Amino acid sequence: MSAFVEIRGVDKNYGFAKVLHGVDLDVARSSVTCIIGPSGSGKTTLLRCINQLELLDKGYVRVDGCYIGYKLRGGKLHQLSGREAARERADIGMVFQRFNLFPHKTVLDNIIEAPVLVRGVSKAEARERAHRLLDRVNLRDKADAYPSQLSGGQQQRVAIARALAMEPKLMLFDEPTSALDPELVGDVLDVMRDLAATGMTMIVVTHEMGFAREVADHLVFMSDGVIVEQGHPREVLAAPKQDRTRAFLSKVL
């Protein structure tokens, strides 16, 4: 059976700086893959390549059997237009380090905007969906609040609800707890645990090793733009095979 997410030979350069080098990765449907590694290792860039926020210099990404950002015609991949790529991107939710909420809109309006404008969902249906999602992230009473009235953890949970409002096939998380005060991290991780338990396919860049050990099905260690080691989280964390992985884990565990 083919992987739900297939990443093959992905290169990404910024000018003369090579950020990703021939990255290959398979992600199973309804699984959680955590990506760890030092700063500058290419983790965030890989996430941004998956949903075409960054164009690939080489290789391809497929999600649920479909090429992302490209169409296969005549045996060759042809880049989609911006509008076509945006439609594909709507199937991939992404939660960033910084919450990226619209400061002038209420929590409810932040959540309903994309379903209405991109999916064509009616405002009534979008509101109903938003209230269900706010229940799910334990923020029902914050529907009429503005982002500035929320803690960082609450804003991040709103960002998760906003991504889920598009009913994505795949969720990407880019260090979703790194900007939070320590006491706020647990609430966000609880929402992510609940999401994983429902069978959402998730790729999570994280420095939360406990979350990776407990929740992930697959752990990937990246350094210098390549995947150095991957496997079951408990095995990689307890007995890494590569020197580079051991050196990194000795500093973070």
C-alpha cells in the first residue's frame, strides 16, 4: 500500500544556500510523524515545501495520491498556477510557531473566514462548525474575543481550530509550542493528542520530546538538510544508531 504522504528527492535552495538535499519520506495515513533536529536543519522548510508555501527545486510531494503543486501530463510534471495551487493547499492545514491570527477579527471570524471564502461554505454552516471546533479546543466562551485578549496558548488553540475548519486531509505543525510560556504548552499538546486520537494524519516539527515519544508513530531526525535517522520514536530516542543523532539527543534529553 502506498504512503498517504510521499516525499521524493526534494531539494530546496535559497540562492547558493542548499537547505534540503534529496529528502525522501513516507507518512502513513492516520499516523503522527514528528520531525526533530537542530535549528537550521531544514525542518520548517520541509513543511513549507509539503504545502507549496515554498516551491521545490527538485523532487515532488504527493498527498493521498495527488501531486502537490504540479500536474502530471505527458509523463512530465507541470507547475500549477497560483490559483490551482491554492485550491490544493486548502486540503493541507498548517499551524505556525506564531499564531498568525487576524488581530482585527474576533476568534469566530478568524475561524469562519477561509471556509466561507475558499470552500464556499455558507456563513451559517461555517459558524456552526466553528463553535464545534471551539468546543473541541476548550474555547467555546472565547468566540467573541479578539486575539489580543487571549493568552498565547489560547491563540494557538484558535489557530488549530482555524486550520481544522477547512476539514483538511493532512495537518502540519511547525513547532506549535515554541513561542509559548511553559505553563501554556500542555493545553496545546492536549488538543494535538486528541486530534491524533481521531486519526488525523499529522506531521509535527517539535522540540517536545515527551510528546514525540508518547504520541508519534514515526520519528525523523534531520540535520543539515537531510534525514539522518528515522524509526519508531522510542527506539530512536533510546538507542539512536547515528553519531549525529546521539550528539543532538545528548543535549536535549
